[in-house]
Amino acid sequence: MFQIPELGFEIQEITNGNTQHLEDLISLYLRLFPQYERYVAVMRRRAARSPSAASPFIEHQWLALINGLPAGMMVFKYNHRRNCGLGLDLGVLPEFRRIKYKQYTRLAKLLVDLRREQLIHDASSLGNPLPIGALVEVESPRTVARFKEYGMRLLPIKYWEPPIPEDAFDLIDRQTAEQVGFKPMHLGIYPINYDNFNPKDPSQLEDFVKGYLVDHYGLPETHWAVQEALQSILTEESVK
């Protein structure tokens, strides 16, 4: 995995049975995202299952260490059906957010760029062309502003985040999911293949919607959240 000796930095990949640092990852996750405790069982499953069980994805759960200490994390997938990345989690502990390495002053920005490299590798390993980009779901205006600094572009889509992905319903009861409900979100992208990325192309935006809502969350295309997102692509009232 990625290492930067002069920074004391390394990435531990916690998938495909590589569970040595799983408890460190979960402990860090609960510190950063206590409101999403329900996903811990999902993270354990991702860590243990084989790549063939994750189709159509290549899954990644990264624990970033600085001098051997858990500093940050990133969870994402490569969706080879849509040739794009799906960002799920990104977080860094306050005491590790600032770094000094080449052009980098924030650990989160370094993780974003390393995710880009990983997605390019994932696509290449399957014989796919350069991925369009890494999609992300973003909620707060503060996070939107920060991610824009890192290169994210908001997409003109009205988007609702489902409470849990389909493959977690045997781990998280439906009552909990219903209590959480659907949340309004922004959908953004870190472009990778700038030659092919076109935020005004309805078919490309439709693929981005389906990459999350249909492939990851398992919603049918007839679901109201999918239809509302797809219809917003063709209107002037889309999210700016």
C-alpha cells in the first residue's frame, strides 16, 4: 500500500480478510462518525468478505497511520459497471489534519489524491479506461466548501441519501433504517478523466445517480428517490 516514510505515513487496506487493523479502524470511525454506529457491522463484513462477493465493486477501507498511530480513514468503492468511484467515508482526527509534505498541508487532501491513484489502478486492473471520477455524497455547506478546495465539483442533481445499502438489511434492522430515513444531500465528483467528464451530459449524470442509488444502495429504478434525481437532471431547478 501507500507509504511516505518522511511523513511517517502509511495506508492499511482493511478488506479481503486483512483484518489486523480492523478494530483500530472501527474505533477511529466511531470517534469521527458516532452518528453512524449502525455501519460498524457493515464495515466488519467488508473486511472479511472475498472480492467476488462485492460485485460490481472493488471495495476499499483505508486506515491512515502517522508514526504508527491511527490518524484518518477513507472508505470507498470502484464501481466497474459505471467506471467511477463511490466515496463513502472520509475523516481525519483533529490533531493530524495539518501536515507538511510537498504541496500538501492537509492529510485529507492527500487521502483524496491517493484515492484517485487507487481508482485508476482498479480500473486498469480490469482492463477499463481511465475512470470518470470519484463521486461523493456531501451534506453540510462547510464540507462542501472544503471538498471544493480539494477539487470536488457539485453536480446538478437533486439527491437523497438512503438510510442504508441493500446488502446491510440483514445486519441493520428495517426499523432503524426507517427512523433514519432519506436525507437530502449534494452529489459531487472529483473528476479524473477530464476529457470524458461532462456535467451537462444527461446520460453521464444518469449513470452517476444509478451508480450510487441503484448499484450501491440497491434501490429499483422506479423508486421515488431515483426518479426524483433523474428528473432533476432535465430541469432548471437542480441543485447548483
